[in-house]
Amino acid sequence: MTALGGDELHPCRPRLIVLRGNSASGKSTVAQALRARYGRGLAIISQDMVRRDILKERDLPGGVNIDLLDLMARHSLEHGFHVVVEGILYVAHYGDMLTRLVDDHRETAHCYYFDVPFATTLERHTTKPIADVVGEADLRRWWRPRDLLPNGVERLIDEHSGIEHSVVRILNDCGLVTREPRV
């Protein structure tokens, strides 16, 4: 039995969804919109939350956050949650962990890369709360064009795909039926 009471909240096996891309490409917004649309039973595991807020760790190869993200995702999946892992998640730092996580997941994993031009992310960044702290120079330093996982496992989401379109696409790809959230 899962922590959520078995199939009561999950009429289908737990899904793993990975959302990756550059800063301000729309990953976190889409993750939150997925949860709003799906309701309870969908865990969002955010690289920013784990790395910056929980651990106060810099994004470095071999960082503690990498194993913690993996552990949180696996634990949530084992307990019946659908899981969205989202973040910049550079292949050089997180690629091995994500590849193992996807390969080890008993069900199909769905991976997406937000392929948005730098100019668009720069424009979107101005609307974020950290815009006064993190500037264009930081965004340029972090920028990695098409930093894709190996083996072509990621589907691209471009700058023309709005939030609603992206959410519907991901839910359909994953076979997740939306319903009214329980209170």
C-alpha cells in the first residue's frame, strides 16, 4: 500500500516527468501548472528548492543535492506519487543521475527540454522575484544551448508553446487524467 492509500488517488502507475532547460525557460511555471491541473498526488521536486533553499549549495559536479534529488524522486515514486523533477539540471552535473533514475523507473519516464532562446529567457527573467539579484551576466554564465540528455530521451518544448499547451501536452503524453483537486 502506498502512503496515499493505494489506487484511490492514483488510477495509474506513478509517472516520472523530468523538466529541464535554461533559467527562465518556463520549467517551474509548467511544473506548478501541472500540479494545479492534476491535483493531489503529484510531487514537484525542484532543483532550486533542494540546492538553494534546503542545502544552500552551489551547483557543482558531485554536489550533495544531486543524490538528494534522486532519493526524493525515488521515495515519492515508491509511495505512489507521480513525480516532476524540474530544474536547469546540467547534463555535466546531473546527467548520470537522471539517466539512472529514468532507466530504473518501472514505468515510462517522460523527459522534456525547454528549448527557449536566450533573449526570451532574459525577457522572462525580468518578471521573476530574483531579477534584482540575478542579472544578465549571471544568466549568460549559466546558459547552455540544447544541453540534452543522451539517447534522445527528451522531447523539446520551444518558446512558442504556452503554459496551457505545454501542460496539456505533458498530461496527454503521460496518460494522466485530470480531476478536481481533493481538499
